[in-house]
Amino acid sequence: MENFVVSARKYRPVGFEEVVGQEHITTTLQNAIDNNQLAQALLFCGPRGVGKTTCARIVARMINDQSIDSPLEANDTFNIYELDAASNNSVDDIRNLIDQVRYPPQQGKFKVYIIDEVHMLSNQAFNAFLKTLEEPPSYAIFILATTEKHKVIPTILSRCQIFDFNRIEVSDISKQLLKIAGKENLETEEEALHLIAQKADGAMRDALSLFDLIVTFSHGEKVTYQSTIDNLHILDYDYYFRMTDSLYAEDTSKVLLIFDEILKKGFDGHNFIVGLSSHFRDLMVCKDEATVDLLQVSDSIKARYKEQAHRVSLSFLLSCLNVASLCDINYKASKNQRLHIELALIKMAHVNAAVSLAQMNANGDSSKKKS
């Protein structure tokens, strides 16, 4: 049996043009290398899985004119040193690194030191590193990577050129997943890829891990929406659309039965009420064409949102969103959490009646004043 290589490694970018969603970083680095203006100390910071270490390796290879066709695992160990600061965070580890810096590269132009999770270094290690970082030899390049820039001491920050990586957009992640699916000869559904991209929370590595999981779970060479929600244990959009229709129709019995069905499927009530709040928010976004683009779902789901948003009133959505938010805030303090959510749903089911009654009272008061 051949060794399986996860997609995050198999499709790790080998050039700046392959890096997803970080054009502001890759363009700057490419120009710096082309114009021979690359700083000797760089700090890459941002969320997990967005390409910090990948970009560091690409920089290391480009400045040493290493072939892009060779796999990343074949990096020249004489030129590129990677240090995990999470497990090598003492003064002695930094002293060993400083001792290595004193020797020029045996081949190539530069020695590149990539230090991952640099915020994990102790204060003593940071202080031991200061002088070398400020005045390194001409052949040494330091690339520090961290997910927590605020933990890096200011004296280190002041000696580095800082690059802030962004979370990757859902649309960019889903496009990249579609490309990879094409290379793997896999059939995919647009809704499934969007769902994986949303669940990844802006991290390409997480998206690829979830993609591998769904491919393994799915039957045949196909990634479907149904297999995705089943494997990731995500509540189907359809439940939220049905619940909203029932609430707007003031059908309390159907509302309670839908909620019971959701609980019987093993979904957590708190997650449901949070998801329902998000659904109301997305419907409000669809009320205006100018804000529809804020909805990060597939085109078919977006069409359903637009259709339902056209049928329900804005006052209904605002009132329901307020009730759902209060339910979310007080959920953990409730002794009977199921009843707590059911009461909130019943209140939402009577929002239209309450609004109508308030309008009638307001009209009655105004007519009395006139008389």
C-alpha cells in the first residue's frame, strides 16, 4: 500500500503565485527579492494555516536560486534551518543558533533561519537573540513566524520587517478546493466546498484537512453536501429555513416539532440557537442588494435566502434576532435549557401578533388624541 500524503502537504505552494489569499504579502516579497531589497529580519504573523511557514520556505528557496521543481522536503539543509521555538525556547537553544550563524554558507548565497512560533521563546532567549537579529552577517536571513504577535517583545518587533497575514476568504478557499478536486478527479458539489471553507475559519490548512476527511468518508469519487453535513455534524440549512417559515406563520406546534427533530438528531440546543441567530442576520443582509455580497454561501443557497428575505418583514427579523440573542446569553445559566429555548421560540412565533397589537394600540391612541 502506498503511503498517503495529506492534501495540506501534497498541495503546499512551491511559488508565490500558488499562495492563496495573501497577495499583499507575496507581491511585496517578490518585489523585494527582485530588487535586492529584502530585509535581513522578517516577522510573519497571522492566524494558523494561512501560509506563514510556506512563504518563509519560498523566500528561502528563491534567494538561493533553488529549483522550484524540486519538492519542499528536498530543501538544502546547509542553507535552510528550521527551528520550532515551542520546543526549543531556552537561552541555550538560541546560543546554538547564534554559533551556527557565524559560519558562512558552504554553498548558495544565504543561510536562512526560519523560527516557528517565535512568541514561545523565553524572555532570556529573546534578549540573547537581540544583538544577532539587529546586526546579522550579510549572508544570514531570519524569518520569524508567530500566531501571537502581541507576545513578542517590542525590542524584537522593532528589529523586524513585519508582515501581517490575513484570514483567507471563504470564496478563495472554495476555489482552491475546487482546483484540488479537479487534480484528484473528484466530483464536488458547490455547497459542500463552501461549507468546508466556512468551517475552516479562514485557514487553508484546516480546509484541506476537512476536505481529506470528507473524501475518505464519501462513497465513490464524489464530495456531496449531504456527506459533508453528516460527517462534520452540521445542521442542514433546510432546518433554519423551515423554522423561520413556521415562526413567521405563527405555527407554534410545528416550531416545537422541528426543534424536537433537531435534538433527536443529536444536535446541541445552544449551537442551534446560535445558528438561528446567524440565519436571521443573513436574511437581514439579503434585504438590500448592496449587502447581499456579505453572505458567504453558494449561489443556490443565496437564492433561497433572497426568496425568504423577500417574504418576511424586517421588524420580524429584528425582534426574533433580539429574542435569540437573549436566549444565547442566558442559556448556560438556565436549569432547564430545552425549555429555555422552547420559550424563546414561542416568543418568536408570536412576534407578528405582538407587532400588530402594538400598531393597533398606537392607532387607537392617536385617534383619541384627534377627537
